[in-house]
Amino acid sequence: MPADVLSCRSVNRALLARQHLLAREPGPALDMIRHLGGLQAQAPFPPYYGLLARLDGFQPEDLAGLLENRDVVRIALMRSTIHLVTADDALDWRPLIQPVLDQGLAGNWGKGLAGLDLDRVAAQGRELTSQQPLTFAELGTELTRTFPDHPADALAQAVRCRVPLVQVPPRALWGKSGLARHTPIDVWLGRPRPDAASPGDHSQALAALVERYLAAFGPATVQDVQAWSGLTRLREVVDPMRDRLRVFADERGRELFDLPDAPRPGPDVPAPARLAAEYDNLILSHDDR
């Protein structure tokens, strides 16, 4: 049976509805951050603009307070870039995104790390950043005392890959400035560090990640989910989910997957002008939109 076809404009309106850009919402910032699957946060302040575009009555202190209270964290996740996410999502998703971080480390820093025992580097880096939050420059300098034949920046990046590090305030607090200093997420939150799940649990966790993506960015292709996350081979995750997803086609005949009850407003619904934050996931989370 042929899939229902969604026009480009229909897909556009669905995306804007999921992103809460057709109408601002009154809810708390923490709920919006969770719904969006976090906000891209390579620079410290774009998440404030992203929330301002989506939340009615948003004030900068709403987000600053969440950072200070450790309800949200800044951590390397999707696409190996810094994202602002809830503490729960950071703990759940960091092990799932590990292959993306591994690939980035090998591609960008592998030459400078050749011959090293990366587990040993990670263990020492974890110890150093647990004692006090460090910038990557400070961390690299300390690591060269033990590994003098390797570049400091490569050593710091090895720790970034192997140890789930969060950037601590005052970094990204509105009205304040601070260097990006890092400490392990379990130390910062006082909760167990994220560990790799068993194969069965890992598959279920990836399926849940896909559903979270569709809730915020659907309808979407498998390639779209991969572009957002940086992960590959997600067709193997999505195909077994077909019985609980809606399947559409776009005007080019590509399969679009979606949650059955997710909003899909008509193509003629008005879309007001909105100020998108710099590097907003709205424009980074699809293969071709």
C-alpha cells in the first residue's frame, strides 16, 4: 500500500509545530529543553535565544538557574558538539553517542595519539578533572607531565572523548563570563557515571532516542536522524519500529517516519517570523530539509 505523501510545506509546518515555533508555549524551560532533545550550545549563549523563540515569558535567569542547580548540563553529545541537555538525558545518551566521539577522536587527533594507551590517559584525565574543573589547555599541560611525547591538545581531546565531561558555571551564565572548565558528569551531579548498556538494552535505548528525535524534528528520514545524532546504521534500529510508527513519503519519494500522534498541522497554517539562535538545531538536524 503506497505511503501517504506529505508536501514540502506540510513537512515544514510539522517541524515548526514540534519545535514550538508556530506559537510560544507557557511551560517551564526544563520541559522545553527535554522536548527539544537539548539545544546546540557550542557557543555559550545561543540556547537563551532558542528558548526565547519558543517560550512565552522566558527570562535569562530561567536557564541560568537550571545550570546553577545542575538540572541541565553542557556536554559533548550529538555530532560530538556541545549540547545543553537535561541531566537525565546527558546520563542516558552519553554512552549511545560514544561511537561518534570515538570516530571524531580518531579522525582529528589519531596521529598525535599514536601508540598511547588511551585508557590510561582517560584515567589520569578523569582524576585531574575530578580534583578541580580544568580548561582543556590546563588539562593538556598536566597530562604532558606523564605523556611528554604527545601534543597537549590531543591528550585533552582524548579525555574529552573517553570521559563524560561537563562544562561548569559560570560558563554560559547570562550576564557572566567564564572559561570552559570541565569535570566528570558523575562528580558534578553526584550520580553514577553513564556506562555502556547490554546489547538488548542498547538497542532499546537507541529506539527510544529515535522516538525522542521524531517528537522534536519529525517527520524525518533515517538519514535525518543520523545527521542529528552523528550515528550511523540507524536503519537497523528504525526498521523494527515500523509497527509503532507512521510512515509517509515526501515529494521526492523518500520514506518519512513519524510518531502516530505527533502534530502535523495543515500546510496553510500561518508561520510567524522567529529569531533562530545561532546554530539552532532547527537548521542542523536533518540530512536535507
